[in-house]
Amino acid sequence: MDIKENIEKIREDFPILKREMCNHPLIYLDNCATTLKPKTMIDAVVHYYTYLGANAHRGDYEMSAQVDYAYEQARKITQEFIHAKRVEEIVFTSGTTESLNVLAMTITDQWLNDGDVVLSTVAEHASNVLPWMEAGKPKNIKVEYIPLDEKGRLTAENFEKAITDQVKVVSIAQVTNVLGYEAPIKEITKIAHDHGIKVVVDGAQSVAHLPVDVQDLDVDFFCFSGHKMCAPTGIGVLYGKFELLEALTPAFFGGESNARFNKCGKVSLKKTPLKYESGTQPIEGALGLAAAMKYINHLGKENIHRYELELKRYFLEKIKDVEKVKVYNADAQSGIITFNVYDNGKIIFPQDVASFLNTKGIAIRSGEHCAKLLGEVLQVPGTCRASVYFYNTFEDIDKFVEALKEASFETCLDIFF
Ligand SMILES: Cc1ncc(COP(=O)(O)O)c(C=O)c1O
């Protein structure tokens, strides 16, 4: 679908776009944090609570069978969405953070030994570093950081140079959440596998924007969150190659994941993926995720990505003569724009800029964006981040640029007095 031509119709699908913020029409440019939700997705969640209601995989009655069918269909749609080989390779979790924690706990406990190393980068979200750090402590497993290039990008060359005999896992984002650079995942995976290294990919900022084919990338694990792709909060995905999910023992145990157990502690687990879904699953989340995926498929991910880049190029063109706005990632091929505003050569505190934009109805993110190690590379205390999605318009960008032109110490601090 041509997004530019159909933008009014697309925006009609998002009821929240009719709301105002600070008495201005809402301009939502915080899509990296979470995306807005289309009516079809909201309807899918309401439908579950209104007409289905039962738990999954537990009842022997019609309602329950209908839930089982809908839930497993959602798994199938997710499999197709990332082109996984088998439907069993899709585990539903609460989000990227849980998926990465589960992997860090299980892989560290079951596959790593004293002195082994997990490679990551300083551009990663905390959710892709802290789980490895914490899981590794009892076994003396360190997280080491692949040096980024001068722009803050991860290259296959730097990854290869960082490999030692101790490296057993590399855990990296496909698209980073501050600078928005896409990592060469396919190349990195090939190098990693040649060295017997497992590849974990954080897809939180990529899967909603780029076509993702886990078989083509050949990654071992791929994690993402529903809420960053038009689905509800509280649902996410852990994709793993079937034989790897089969080989690992899960981190959590409970009613859904066991086939039987006895008083002596003998436990038989269900088959993958149910052995990983230990309690009542986020059922409405899975149904909402399926509806969101259908919505995104109907727009087409190539179209979404192309449109986001058009919006970003339009912004860069309009801002290029506004010297006080410094953009850090003009060349990143994503809809993420990371910048600071200066006044007389001094940075205006990013939160003050965000608060000023709020008074104009514009939502952006400011601060360190949960990637606290990246400050070393950017050498600034924080940044402002605007991130576009397919429902943003060129008029949104016009208003955003006009507002940035007005930003100064005086206007940004004025709002607090
Ligand atoms: C790159 C990246 N990884 C992980 C996360 C964590 O996602 P969630 O909070 O949905 O678990 C985020 C959230 O912003 C992110 O941008």
C-alpha cells in the first residue's frame, strides 16, 4: 500500500490520534518507546474478553477450545511474520526484556563455564546487557563490548576482531534504540557461527519497521515486544531455533509447562514451546499481537520503512539550516532522529526541550534512553529522540521543526515559571 497516498485513511484507524495534548492536536514522535494502537488490534482484545474469555490449553469445553485455536493461530501468524521454520520456535513472553532475561539465565546456567565471555556493545539497551551481567556473576562470566566505529555503528569487522576463544555468545540489537543504526546481523552471524558462537538478537526496534527473516539471518535467538509494533503491552516473543529451544531447560516452571511430576521431584516437561510458557499466557496479548501483525502486513513493511525514511529525509532537509539543532544520526537508515538543541553554543538540557515540545502537543523522548553506556561515545549528558512511524505526517514534521526553531533557554525554561 502507498502510505503517503493513504495516510488520512490510515490515521482514521488510530482512534488516539483524535486526542489533543496540551490543547494541541497530538503529534506523537515517541514510537521507539511504544507505538499507538489501531482499532482492529483493540477490537481483537475486546473480542477476547467479550466473547471468548476462557484460559488457554486447560478446558474441555467449547469456549476453551476456541481460545486454544485463536492462541495457536496467533503463534502461526507470528511464525510467518518473522519467517521462522517451525511454529514451535515461537515462545510468547511478556516482552523483549523477559525474552532476553530468559536467554541470559538459561544459556549462562546451562552452556557457559567460568571465564567465558558474552559480547555486546555500549549502544545496547539495558535489557540486553544487565541480564547477561547478572546471570554471569556466579560463574565469573564477563560481558565485553565490541568497539563501535566513530559514528557509533557496529561493524562485522570490529566484531571479528573482538572474538577470542572465551567468547561463546554475542547479544546485539538489530537496530539500536538511540542512534538507530542497523547492525549487519547476517554477516555477524556467519562469522559467529564459524567460531561456534551463539547469536542472540534484540529485535525490539527492528521487527516493526523492517522485513525480518530469521531463517535468512540464521540467528539462533530473536526477541521482540508487541507494544512497539501496534500490539498490547505485556506480550512479546522469544524466537529460538527448534533444536536449541529443545536443548535448553526453561527458567520458569509451573502449571502449563509440565506434563507430569511426582513427589520425588521427577518432572516431565511439555514439548517446546509450551515448556517455556509456564503460567497462564498473555492470551489477549497474543490475539492482539496477531491482529497488529495482520495490520502491519496489510501496509507492507517495505512500504513502512520507505515512508519512515522519507519523513526523516524531509526533517533533515528542513532542519539543515537550523544550526542550533545538532543531529547525531542523519545517516542511520531508520526513522529515529537523535539530536540536541543548542543556544549560544550550550546544550539545552534535553528534558527541557522535551517539556517545551510537550506544550505544543509534540511527544518525544529525552535522556539516556536506557542505553546508559552510550554517553561515552556521544560525549553529551543525554539526547532528544524523535522516532516516526507510518501514521506520522509531513505536517507533523513541519510543526516539529517550527517548534524546534523556537526552542531556546528562554522558551524552554519559561514553561516552568
Ligand atoms: C533496543 C531495545 N531493546 C529492549 C527494549 C526493552 O523492551 P521492553 O521494555 O518492551 O521489554 C527496548 C525498549 O525500549 C529497546 O528499545
